[in-house]
Amino acid sequence: MFSRQLTAARVVSAACAALALSVSTPATAATLAPVMVGDVQAAMEALVKSGKVVGAIGEVYVDGKRVAKGSAGSRLLDGKGGKIPSTDRYRIASQTKQMTATVIMQFVQAGKLKLDDKLGKLLPEVAKKGLVKGADEVTVQNLVQHTSGILDAENPDVDVFDTTVTHRPMDLPAVTGTGTIGTVAYANTNHILLA
């Protein structure tokens, strides 16, 4: 089941990226031209018919305004969970990691951060509260590359699936164990701290 969910996430990601990239936004008012948007509903239906995804939802925005939307399939395997309304909200989960890393690299390029900046310096609260062991050694680059040695830890006081509550990134990691800095160990905590 995990493999199918992973495949579904990849296909939906690719489809959403393709839809987003297919829209060209005019550079200036003087060069306004009609924006061609594909049939999002048909694209979502085609994804589900491919048999590689359980359900799909997509929207296309131009200049900050939604110009098309669509959905198909069900919320759970085998048609369970009901149909997905095109107005539904969903978590994009680990797809935010690429976005976070991109913003971090833009900060590096703009000179607002350095890849060798230490976590303890950037987020003193992490070091003071002992949330991350070795915070004075872990760098921004370690966090981006998942080579910080920081392992995932959950804060029992925080329900990350409760979408009605907003949490500061500092609320999410509990005291984490550390592996070896420089060794790849995928952990959500790296990108929670980057955020």
C-alpha cells in the first residue's frame, strides 16, 4: 500500500507541476496575451483512470487568481472515503521540503544566510531548551542535506494532523537524539527547523 501511495504522490506532484508550468503569466500589462489553460478536470480524471493514483485534485492560478480546478477519484483505496470535491484541502507533506530548501538557497544567494551558519546561532531557543543536541555544530547545509544527525522526534503535546491549529516550528521538535553529523539520515525535523 505504501508503494502505491508513494507512486500516487509522485504522479500527482508531476501532474500539478505540469499544470502549473503550462500556464504562462504575462510579464507586463503591455504584453498581455490570452493564457491557455488545459482542462484540469479532464487531467484529474485521466490520472485516476491510469490506475496509478487513487484520487487527484488540482488547481491552476494565474496572477494569484484561480482560473481552473478539478478532482477525480476517491479519498481512500478501493473507492472508499467518498469522492474528492474540487474544493477539498489536502496536505502536500514532504513536497514542502523542496520549497523550503529553495527558499533557504535564495536566502544564501541574497547573503541573508550562509550554508555554514550554525543552528544554535540562528535559533538560540533550540540550544537553550536542549531541543537538539549538537545545535552549535549543525549547519544550515546539514539541515538541507539531511546530514545533521538529527533524528525525528515527536512532541506528544502537538497533533500535527489537527489542521485547525497553527504551530511555530519550535513547538514541533521534542528533544531529539542525534546520529553522526555528516551522515545522511532522512528526518522531518531538519526541514521543520529550516522553516
